[in-house]
Amino acid sequence: MARYRGPRLRIVRRLGELPGLTTKTTTRTSTPGQHGANAKKPSQYGIRLQEKQKLRYHYGVKESQLMQYVKQAKRTRGSTGEVLLQLLEMRLDNVVFRLGMAPTISAARQLVSHGHILVNGKKVDIASFNCKPKDTISVRQRKQSQDLVKANLEQKQNRMLPPHVSFNEQSLVGVVNNIVSRDWVGLELNELLIIEFYSRKL
């Protein structure tokens, strides 16, 4: 399945708040669709599917990409669920979003793919690039790049900077201090249910 291009508030109403997908909010509490107000309680499979979909839509990854991250998390020492979240959080597009350079992860992906972002002084246009502690994230010294990021910084909605990154708004330079902790992922989900969802497929 390709990336979602449809109405994003429908996804928010169905899955809950997804700051990486959209900054828009809705006052409607029912799920979308003709029978949204009378929707049945989801099955055990449906609950696990919803948790997986939250992760997919928030980080903007394809199904095949998410499966690869799950496989990598299973091979890595530690809690598979936490390692999966850390792998997704350390993607370059997510780090740019976390630094406040873009309002959503999809906007951050566009900044990266259009060549506006430097990692350790070198242009990186791959959104899935895996950042590591001590990496420096900066903006190209072009007026267009600088203006884009400054405009996004002015519009950011009081988003707290997580402790695993630091950012200098004057020089537009951020640093990845360490690996993100589970408490700062900022997404309400049960990652163990996602691992269970994929346990039959991998």
C-alpha cells in the first residue's frame, strides 16, 4: 500500500491524535463513515490492526517498510516494541520534525527529499536515513532553505523539544544527543500489540 493521500481528519477520528500526520484537530468524536456513531466494538484482531495503523500513519511509512523495521527490531537486543519505536524515531524525517523544523513528519520528509537538510555538514535527501547520537542536523546555507525552516519555526504550536535532541534556533542547527526514551515518543499506543500483529507474518 502506498502512502495515504486522502483526508487526514478521517484518520484522526478513527485512530486518535497523530501529531506526525496533521496539525488539524476535530471536535467530532464519532468514527467516520455512515455507521460511525454506532460502530461495533473491534475484535482482538481489529485492536491490533488499529495500533499498527497508528504507527504507520504517524510516521508515514509503507507497510513493507514497517515490516522491515519489525524484523530489524526482532534481531536487536532489548524489548522488541521499544526498539521498533526507537528505530522509527531515529529516522531523519522524524528528527527534523522533532526539532521543530517542520509542522508534520510528512512536511519534514519533503524538506529532506528536496535537499534542504544537512547531516554532519553533508546533504542527505533520504528520509529514512538512520540518525545516530552526536549527529548534527542543519539547514543548507541557501535563502530558500533557511526561509522555509524559519517560517515553520514561527508556526510551531508550543511543541516541547524532547531531551534526546537539542536545537539552536539562531543558527538552525540541531544535535541528536542520544536515543529517544519510550516516555518521549508522544504517541498513545501499545507497541506489544503491534509485535503480536506481525508475529504470524514474520
